[in-house]
Amino acid sequence: MTRFTTVDDRARLWAVDDLLPPEQVQEIATTDWMDLAWSPSSGQETWARRQITWDDDTAQRLGGYISAQLPQINAALGTNFARCGGHFWVDQPGFTVSLHTDGHVPNAMQMYWIMPGPEWGTAFYRYKQRDSLMYQTISRPNTGYIMLNHLASDGHQPLLWHAMLNPVPEGSIRVTSYWRFE
């Protein structure tokens, strides 16, 4: 059963557990991600990351499993997102992401599917400082987070600082999905 748990005092950051049923998780886990068509992510062309293209039938089918969860997400979070979509990322050895915000992306969910271990999840910070850790995700298959970055009722843009500072080790990959909600 899927669980959504708020992990901050503003209900802007949510932990997600067991989003998909076991048979769909198994299909994602057994997919040969390095053989799927890919391109560099826009704005991330120099990163050790592949963005799986939607030309691939496998990516479309697996992505459909995630998109189908939108009604459940809306019910749990009290949101009314009308649509969602995203992509799969395959992070390669050496990949890290420095401390940043996704200010231009109003609302998003990142789910972990194939991980080198539990310590390759995203860390969230109160400020743009590594010593202000607010929440550390534990990266296990079928877990992740939702961050709500839409404008607050007073018109200001909240900032959810986050990073993945632990490099993907040699001989491993990190497969995640990143979905946006509108």
C-alpha cells in the first residue's frame, strides 16, 4: 500500500513509499536500462546522466505506470494536478548533483528504482548550506519524494534546497524517474 508522509513543517516535502505494485517494480528492475535509447538531459549535457527517450516503447509503458498514480497522489496530498509527465534518468559512475533548487519546476516527484545502495538518495537542506540538513531520503526501489514548489498563497516562491553528493560508484548505475505535476 502506497504511503505519502510529509517530512517538513510546511507540507512542501513528502516521502513516497511503495508507489507501484511489486510486479511493476520488478519490470522496472529487470529492464536493461543501458540498452534503451537516450539523450543528454536539457541543461545537464555535461553530467554523467542519460535521459531515456520517449521513442522507446519500454519507457512509454513503464512511464504509464507512474502517470497512472496521479489520482492517488492528488488524494493523498490534497492537490488537484490535472496532468503529469516526466522521464527516466540513468546516472552513471561518478554522477553527483550539487546543492540547488528547482525553482522553475513548480511540483515534482523523483522515485528511485535501481540504486547502488540506500545512501544514494537526495538530501534536502533548510538553506544553501551543507550543514543545514533537513531530510535525507533513503534510496530503495519504489521509494522517493514529492516536492511542492508552487507559489505560496502570498506569492513568494519557496526554496527546497537539495543535492545528491555521494558519487555513483564504479560498476553501478542509479535509475530514477522524475515526474512534473501541473
